[in-house]
Amino acid sequence: MQLGKIRCMKKKKRKQRKPFRHLNQSDRDRIEALFNAGHLQKEIANVLKIDKGTISKEIKKRKRKNGIYDASTAQHKANVKRSRSKYQGMKIEKYPELRKYIIKRIKNNRSPDEIAGRMKKKGIFPRIGANAIYKWLYSSFGQKYCRYLCTRRDRKRKQKRKVKREMIPNRISLKQRPLEGIHGEGDLFVSPIKTGAKRSGAIICIPEAQLLLGVMIENKKPATMAQAVREIIDDVLIDDLTLDNGIENKFHEQFGIPAYFADPRSPWQKPHVENSIGLIRRWFIPKKTDLNAVSQEHLQKYLHTLNSKYRKSLGYMSAYEAALERGIIQKIPDMG
């Protein structure tokens, strides 16, 4: 018991070391001013809240040849020393045996991940991580061995800049949508990214009658989408629209009807339009189709065919007949 008390007392008496930090230009300016004003090194250390030994080493190592301490010169010397303190592949170049070990396995088609993981498992010292091996390979020391990599890449791949995410203003959650009324669901089907085509198809499904409406649009700009929605619902009785959180719906207040938004990454909250786009894909426009080849007339013909099919869910009525019966449309369009 007494031994424990003595140890606790010794720990309390120990002087705590001040946290280490590198001196910067501002610190060195203050050291120069205080030192030239005749202040002791201990007083300067108390002002900067660092150890007095740091001040002693700083003045001794960073002073000019004439013995004068100059803050700008000291900062330049510190920057040069830090820039030379480390270099890519330093650890591998420092240990020749480690270098030979890595080169031998890279030539045997082992990846840096394999090499680092195996070294850890076997307890080989000095050990090194996969990232450090890649840095060495991408440096001038190891670049000639990059040809043995799976990717054959001799430099780090540049990361793409993330696109700033825009928020939809005055977004109203689907949970606030009234239970009564004729609801619609809207979505887009797009061209493959590889084609670079911006042309898309805007589709609205009215679940009550399984009615499909849509137009082809040249791009996914919010203004283009707003115009397309107004065109689609012009001759249709519909109370509101359920949408996803795509930025094309940014101008939803210009649609002419209230818009409600599904939760992020929740396509199941608007299942009818998702299934309808699946039907369009299955019957007429397979995935990976460049939509530049799909005209407005083609899309209307495809939608007309689907709206004319007799559906079991509608009692073997067509979507046109169900919509006409419920007053959603005034007449069945004639496609000739």
C-alpha cells in the first residue's frame, strides 16, 4: 500500500513536457524581436509557450554566419531541411535487403498488397505497407519495375473532382402527400454514359389507370424538365406528382402541379413508374441504347402500344379505357 502511494507521489512530481510543435514564420519573427530587445531565452520560451531548449537550438542552428539571428533566414533554412528530410521510397532505399525482397516478388507478378500482407503475416522486419511500396514504384527509384504491375501504371491516378451537390429548393416529402386524389409518378430513362448522349426520356405513370405518358427531352436541365412535365400533363387530370431527388427536378414549382419527393435511394416509393420504364426497356428500348436514335414519334408509338394492352390488374381493360372511365383523359388518342 505504501509503495503505491510513493509511486503516485512521484508521478505527480514529474514535470509534464510541453506539447511539441514546429516553429513557423510568426514564431521566428517574435523570437528575433524579443532576442534583439535583450530578453533571455527562458523569457522568450515562456512567451511562445514552448520549451527553452527549443529556443536555444533555434538560435544556435538557424543564425547567420555573422552570428546574427534573422527570422527570414531561419525560416528558409527550416524549409530546406524539412523538404530534404523525407523522399518517396526512402525506407525501401534505406534497406537494401528489403529492396531486393520487394523487387524479386514484383517480378514474380506479386502485387504490393500481396507483398505487404505476406510480410505482416510472416513477421518480416523491416515491414512496409502497400501504399509505401506504390510510392516507391511511382518514384524515380522504382519506376522501371512498374511494368510488372497488373495496371502497368507508372504514376498515381488523378482523382476526379467531386461535383458539387445541389439541393432541391422547397422540397416536400412524400409523407406529406394527401391520401385522396389522382397521383402520378415521374422519372427519367437515360442514354449510357459511355455514349456521351444527353438525350433522355421523361415518363409519367398514373397508377390508378396504369396510364403511361412521356416525351423525349434533349438534356436533363431543370428548365427542360419543367417544360416537358407541363407538356405531358396538359390534357390529363392529375392532382400531384411523385419524383426522385434528381437535380432535373429542381424547378418542380414550375410544373403546374404539386410535387412530392421520395426519400433518397428509395425507388420502391414510386414503383409504378419504375416498373413502367422496365416495360419500355424490355419491349422496345433495351438498356445501352443510345437515345439519340429514338425519335419523339417512336416513343409515342411505344407508349400507345403499352397503353392499349389489356391488363389483368385493370380487369382486362386497357390503360386508355380505365383512364377514360375515371375521367383522367377525355378521349383515346388515335395513332392511325
